[in-house]
Amino acid sequence: MSVRLTLILSLAFISCNAFSDRQDRKYQSPKGYKLTEPHRYRVRESMQEISGIVLNPDERHIYSINDEQGKIFDIDVNTDKPYPTTKFGKSGDYEDLVKTNKGWFVLKSNGILFHIHDMFTDSVSATEYKFSKKGKQEFESVYVDTPSNSVIMICKDCPEDKNESVSSAYRFRLDNMEFDKEAAYRLSVDDIERLAGIEINHFRPSAAAMHPIEHRLYIISSINRLLVIASREGKIQEVYHLKHKLFNQPEGISFAPNGDMYVSNEAGDGVADILKFSYKP
């Protein structure tokens, strides 16, 4: 073999290894998970616009909403039968839901929280709580903060964040059913960019949930295609890139008590599904 050919092959080998190494670094996973190895559940036609999800502890039933109807769906991942539904409101842009010690709440994109009563009965109803700040706000994620007995909504697009390089989070207190006037915390976009190694300009969360074992906040952004992990106080700790092939349009996240993570994907340009990632600390 000539020296020239040997050199060309060596450079090609090094380049391939370097490319592979870059890809491995780009799609790393948080400790305990393998984000490239999910168990996939496909959902029925009625849930192609699946948004927020809440996992039942039996890890079989998943409660969800789509972003078009005022309905909550009870998804049984082990059956092909139609999903039971409960209608709490008119059609609208609903983004997420949570279960609290005061019952179920659904988040509308404009920041209104719907407190659901008598779910899955003939007398189902809802009480509305409007977000306290004026102006056009957009939210897609809400999660339970148990220590403060509250739920927290994270801005996807709020006017006060645009020039501050942050994403603000607002607390709704379950003891008095009122919003705090000031932000609970603000997520630093600069910190997210530094850990992600890319420029994103605006961070746009689409789902969030508190890890039941780590007690850290897991935030998914469909637009930025990122998984961001933060402390309960909103300090950015880790950032992971999400593969488009698996995370086509992630809009919901929920955890099992043992740490297993579930992420829902809207259909987008594919088929809607729910991905399960086993937790092995």
C-alpha cells in the first residue's frame, strides 16, 4: 500500500471517528436514562394532537388533552378501544394538565387555569382562574410544586421576557387559589445556550414535570428540541439535545414513581406517540 493511500485512509478513519464522536456528544442522556432507546406507544386517531400528559401510577392509564378540544382523555396503552373522555369546556388551545391535592387543573395557552370538578361524570364542570398579568402571554407547560402547595406555569412567550434573555415561571397557590404577582423564578437562556453549545435566542418550553426521585425539574422544548434540567429554584443544571427522529414534536412529559419518564409527541409530520424511557439510576 502506498504512503499516499495509507494517509488518505487514515484521514478518512479519523474523520469518521470524529463525526461519530460529535454525534455521540450531541445526543447524550441524563444519568439513569437512554434517550435513544424508548418503548413506543402509538395513540389513536383522536389523539394525533396530543399535548400534556399525566401518568397514572399503574403505568397503564395516561390522562391527556389534545390542543383543540375541551376534553380530558383516559388513554389505556394496552387496548385498541376508544378512549373514555370527559368534556369540561369549549374547544380551545389547551396545552397541559396536572393532578394536585385539590384535583385536576388544565392549562390554556393564554394562562387560564381550569379547575376540573367531578371528572368523568355527567356533572363535570370547571372553574376558571385567569392569569393576573395583563397583555398577551403564551404558556404550554404547568407542573406541581409540592413543597409550596402550588402549580407553576412557565412562559413560552411572555412580553417581559423578550429583552431579558429569560423564561419566567409563575406560581398559582392552591391554598388560596391565587396567582403570585411576581415571577417564582426566571430560567436563564444564556445558561441554556452555554450548556447546549448553540445559540437559541428564545427558550420556548412545551412541557415540564418534577422528577419524583431527583426532585429536579425536567423541561422539554419542542421548538428548541432540547431537554433542560433545572433545580426547583430554576437554576439550569443540564441540557440535552433531542433527536428529531424520536422527538418529532414533544408536547408532554410525566414520571412514574420509580422515575420512568414518559414523553408525548404530537403527530406533526409523522404519527403521534408516547415514549417511555426506563429509569436505571
